[in-house]
Amino acid sequence: MDPRQGRAFRFVRHTYADGVASLVYAFDDGEALVERVTFPGAPAVPAGREAAFAAALRLLHLVAGVSYYKAGIPPSIVVEGEPLDEESASLADALYLHGLAEFAYRNGLDLRGRIRFPFSAKRPSPAPAIGLPPRSLLPIGGGKDSVVAVEAIKSIGADATATWVGNSPLIAECASRTGLSTLNISRELAPGLFELNRLGAWNGHIPVTAINSAILAVAAILYGYDSIVFANERSASVATLEYEGQQVNHQWSKGFGFEKTLHDYLHSHVAADLDYCSLLRPWSELAVTSAFARLGGDYFTVFSSCNRNFRILGPKPADRWCGQCPKCHFVFLALAPFMAKPRLLSIFGRNLLDDDALAGAFDALLEYKDHKPFECVGEGAEARAAMAALAERPEWREDALVARFRREIRPQLDDADLALEPWLMPGASHLVPERLRGALDALG
């Protein structure tokens, strides 16, 4: 069937057996789309955690459905089985609307007023504390941010496990370098989704961090962890652009708004003692790259933020850094003020700031005649501050793009807005639990 012609998207059922969660969806009465998430070596659901596990599994079913709903965006959403309460429907409404905002923008769609999760159940009683052990799941993405968070948690001696979803060898190598115990969860998308794409389904960006967060909520209940600690910095909360009155943020599910919503939902609906937070939330991207540069060389040969390394389909670069994507460009620029130039060039294999062909790409990072890219990159203002710092340094100032910035762009900017130091200071907002607050001091 052509999913664009569907009238209803159905959340059919979710089950769990022998370490495998099966999430079933369908368009109208069409073929079932079955996603499977495998939790390795999973125990039986521990006594006393059954209700929390059921609530976390249902949350995962709702959240992971965004991958399939977007194939057809039909006008009706049907949740079969037990009805949702209003707070669960509200969370799903927000996730699908804002998490698919980039998808809608790129496809010329407007999802406002179209996404309405049904609800009729009364608000459940507040979830109780269930005695989760004081240890943390630390999601590893293979890049600088998660490494900085890991080392901060290690510095206070907290019990933690490096975890990731998917089968990336690059992430596995980075996780092993942390010295922590590891947990690799596998996610198998429904094969029928790729067939729907072949038939002309809508396609585009989805809020992957939200899906991984829901997977880790199930894992926390199953294995016994009282906290899920991401490494999303404050820059992630800033929208990529505004389109027809709606904020469009590529990183919406990495932003503080989603973090707070999910944190509160887990406390009220899953387990009162399950925390969800981002350790790096008070800091900018530049502050995180500064902290990463101070770690020394242990991670320099294994980390990568290049998104081409993490494609589900399509070719991957032979090296850790393709040098062509916005992530490569931003990480290079953000590290340059804090790392010796020869070391940085050895990591990337070449000098990205001495290539005239990349002028347009770096202009987008600076938000100069363009909006910032649809990637997990920092704010235009911090990119401009980093470039301004390089323009003052003899080892960088004559490189093609730095010289161009100094000659053409900087004269249009106010010097007061180009200082690097304010970007290195923490903000106030975070949800880090008391048990882990010492790690914030380690970052400072």
C-alpha cells in the first residue's frame, strides 16, 4: 500500500519475552510493522518492578512509533488496548509535532492540528519509588560530548555503565576505551518500513535521541539503574530556524524542554526514583570541546562525531572524519581554539579551515547569509566567537577561511559579541540528581 493514502496509524500492541521487546504498528488494516529491541542477557523482570516495566515498555511503544508514523502521516492515530491518560497523550503529541518539525519543513508539510493522540483514561496514581540501585546508564555516541560526561562521572567514582543502541563498531571501540562496563542494546527496524520507503513513503529526520531515551528507560528498570545520564549541552536547545511561526530544531529531543518533559514523566508514570538528565546541560558546545581537549590523547584516535559514520543505509567514510559534513566542520572549528594545531590536523587528516571550497559550509555554521545546518552543531554566535579567536592567532590567521573571516565577515560584527570566555561559563539550568552533582564540579 501507499502509506500516504492511509487513513489511520495504529499502535497495535507491544510485548516482551526472553529479552526482546516487540513493538507492532500498522497503517489501516495493512501488514504489521514489527520493530524489535533486544536487551542482551536480560533477566526476568525483577519482582516489584513489574508495573514500572510495563509503563516503560508502553512509553517505548509510543515513542518508537514516530519512525513509522512519518511514513504516511495519516489523519487519525489509533492506540489499541488500554487507553492513554492525558499526560501520556500530551507527551506523544509534543514529541511527534516538535520531533518531526524538521521532517515537516523539508517536505513542505504542516503537522500542527494533525497530530492528536487520543486519551480517555484517568490520570494514574503517581509512580512509587521501586528501590533502583544507585548506578547510571551513560549513553555513548562515539563523539566528544559523551566522552567528557563519562570522564566527569568517573572522576567522582560513581557506578556507571557505558551504553549504546545499535551495532556501530566505532561506538563500541570508544565505549571500550572508557574502561567502564558496557551494555549494547540492538534495535531492529521493521523491514516493512524500507519497503514503504521504496513505495514512496514520506521520509526524513526523526528524534532518535527520544527513541534511545525510551529504550534506556526500559533497560534501567530491567537491569536496575536509577539514572540515565545523557551528554547534551545547552546549545542543543536553540532552534535551527523558525518557519511559519514554528520553531524547527534539528536537536529538539536533545534540548532541555524535552529533557524536562521526559524526566517528569518518568517520575510520575514509571518510577519516582528513575532520573533522566543531561550532565552537560549547563555548558555550551565550546565549553565541552575545551573540556575534551584537556582530557589528553586517550580518546583522540577513537572518537568521531562525523554523522556519515552512523548512517543506517548508504556508504560510510573510510576514515573517522569525512571532512565534508557539517559535524566535521563544526567540531574542527570548535576544537581549534583549544588544541595544538598539529594535533588537530593529525586527527582530521587535513586543515579544513584552509580549503576555499568549504567557505559556504563554514558560512552556514557562522549563520552568515544562511541558517545553521540541520545537524547537531553549536550556535552561530559561538562559531563566530571561535573563528574570531583563531583570527587573532598567528598559526591560524592566514589559513584561507580564517583570513576570509577576518577580511570580509568580522568587520560586520560587534567585537563585544565575539569574546570566547563567556561561552566557557556554565549556565544554571540542569536536572542532575544530587548523587551526581560532584561531576558538575569536575566539568567546571
